[in-house]
Amino acid sequence: MVASGWFWLVLAVLIFWGVGAYRRLLALRSTVNKQFAVLEEVLLKFQGLVQEATTAAVTAPGGWQTAVAPELGASHWTRLQVAANLSAMALARMQEHPLEPTSSVALVATSRDLQDAWEALTHPDVYYVSVPAELTQRWSELGIAIQPDLQRFNQAVMNYNEAIDMFPANWMARTFKFKPGRILA
């Protein structure tokens, strides 16, 4: 009789532990999703700046054309638009799967391409393309403003990864297919 009492007690403790561990993993995954939503809002502002810059270039008296080399200016703007479109697609994919490593890799790569395209467009050697100073300033400010949100997202991913690697919660993680995420670096 006493042995069956201990059995039920141990079983109850294991069930409560399992439910608690599962809820903790879900809460950590939810935290990652919430942090990504905040980060996504800032990343979308970069997309808005690209659209504003493109609109400013198209509506300028010379449009894409420059007196020096019309085809050079167009190639820089095209590169920026392509990078922005690829970044937007990676952002949409990451929104659906913020913990999927391939989504993270794609977002980091396309964000770097977008940054490189912007820097190429606004580089002093590219004197034949004019980007309003206000937009360049806002781009720089966004680059600084995104850092705390990026750090919070990365910390949430690291906390999630630590939780699914921790013994004995790693059994629960394997059972319910909790996969480790990748930070945005």
C-alpha cells in the first residue's frame, strides 16, 4: 500500500514537472516571437526609407537620369530596390518562423545586402546620385536605434536555446520537437 502511494506521488511530481517544463518552453518561444515583432517594426522602417528615397529620386527634376552618366545612377537605384525586395521577403519568412535557422541566415544576409546597397548609393564617390541628407541621417539613426531591439531578440533566442539544452528539459524539447534558434549577428 505504501509502495503504491509513493508511485502515485512520484508520478504526480513527474506530470507536474513535465507540464511546467513544457509551459516554460512555450513561454520562452513566445518571448522570442514578441521580441521579433518589435525588431520587425524597426526593420520595416528601413524598407520605408528605401521607398522614400526611390520616390524622391523618381520625382526629382532629373529623375534617375544624371548629366554625367545616366546608366550609373540607375544601376545603384536598381541594386537598392532589389536588395530591399529580398530583405522584405526574408523578413516575411522570419516573421512566420523566427526560430528557424535558415530564416535567420537569410534575414542577416539580405539585411547586409541592403546596407551595402545603401552605402554604395550614398558613398561620396557616387557624386552623380543625390539622396536627400534627411534620409541619409534617418538611415544612420535607425542603424543605431535597432541595436537594443536586436540585442533583446538575440538574448531571448539564447535563453530559449539554453532552456532546450538544459537537462532534463531537453527530453521535453526533443519529445515536442523544440529546435534551437539562431541569433541575428
